Amino acid sequence: MNTFDTISDKYKEKSLVQQKAALKLIELLKISGNDDVIDIACGPGHITNLLRKITRGRVTGVDTSEGMVKQAKAMYPEIDFRHVAVENLDYSDEFDIAFCNSALQWFSEPDIAIKNIFDSLKKSGKLGLACPATSNWTPFLDRIISRVAAYKEIEPVFSHWKNPWFHLPAKNDYRLFFEKHGFITIFLEIEYEQTDYSIEEAFNIYLSGAANGYTGKKYYDIAVGDDYISAFNNFVKEEIRKQSKSGRIKVDFNRLYYIGKKQV
């Protein structure tokens, strides 16, 4: 089972920061009324549905999580959704826009993934991508997780955790990464974003993404039980509560926004 399968039915309501990034990325892309669009890592399809409302062209969503795709098909039956990993995409010169939000960091083989996205685009097609960026991608969670990892109930197991995320050191490294796969950089920025949330909202933000990396069983080199995962998540919520003020906490991310054009 993909780790995101377990949250597919609640992802839309929990993914507050991902939705905020998606709206900004849509604005940057300037999608035209006839563009054919592929939504990479589409999740339960709510952003794909927004894209469909912008263009009269073909809109396709793909995701590696079977649970997410099942949700998307149920909610938006008029849109074409496929259960396929980006590393296995088989499109060629079919789309004007590749939309990829909050997913690059999860790609197991990022070079293959970006090559496949490039191949899926028509000549002069554009990639619009947003994701948490650099090793300092979330100062908020760095503080929380460093405390949780030191708990006596967590430390012996967490010492076997292997970081699953793909991050590059700096903005120029991202530019070089995309350009080596044939893209011409149109826009590139790493923005520091900070928003004030309630304790429950901040915890849901954690559950919508990072929790799947920190507690995904495949990211440990020993067997991990459900009791450990439950305890880990409970301690995260407790640390969020401890670091909050008057029931509110600032959640911050360093987020990459990239627009690249397929070189012809």
C-alpha cells in the first residue's frame, strides 16, 4: 500500500499549504483556454478539477497512490485519472502544460520523473512545479521533529529512519537540474512562506504530507509497528501544542516555484 492511500479520503481537507501553493502555481502558469494539461501527482483530484475549469482542452490526472486515484474518479468522473507513477509515464508530445504541485520531493527517481514529464509535453510546452525546497524546507517541522525524535519512546526506533525526500541545496541547483533535462527556465524562485494556524490545522498540515515520510514503514530499516506510528504522531501534536501561543502556531516553508519551457 502507498503511504498516501491511508489519508486519501481526508487529504483535501488537510492539505492546506498544498492548496495554497497550487493556486499560486496556477497564477504563474497563465494557462490558456485550449491548453491540454496533465496534473502530476494529482491526489484526490480537487486541483485537477480547478484546472479543468480553466481550460477547454484535455485534462488528465496521474498519481502513484491507488487510494487517491480512486477518490478522484469517484468525485470527478468526467476527468481522466490514471493510477501510475511519474517514473512510469508513457506519454509523448501530448500536453501543453504539466502541472506538478508538492510532489517533486517524493519522487523515488527524480531524473527519470522529470525526463518523462518533459517527454509528455508538446513542443514549447511548459512545466509548472512547486514543492518544499532545500534541506531547510520546513523550519517549523524541523523544530517539532527534533524534539519528538529525542523522546525515549521514539529515539531507539527513529534512529533507523532513512530520509525519503529529494531536495537540492539551493536555487541554482534546481535550475541546473531542470535545464539538464531540456527545460528553459522562465521563472524560478524559492519563497519563504509563513502562515498562522490553529493547533489542529498545523497538525493536519503535518498529516497531509510530512507524516507519510516520518512514519512510513518503508522508510525504516527495521520493522515498525502501528503503536510506534500512533505514538510518533501523538507526540508531534503535543509538541505543536507546547510551541503554540494562545492556541496558534506559525507554520513556515521554503517553497520552490518553477516554470520551465520545453526546448525545441
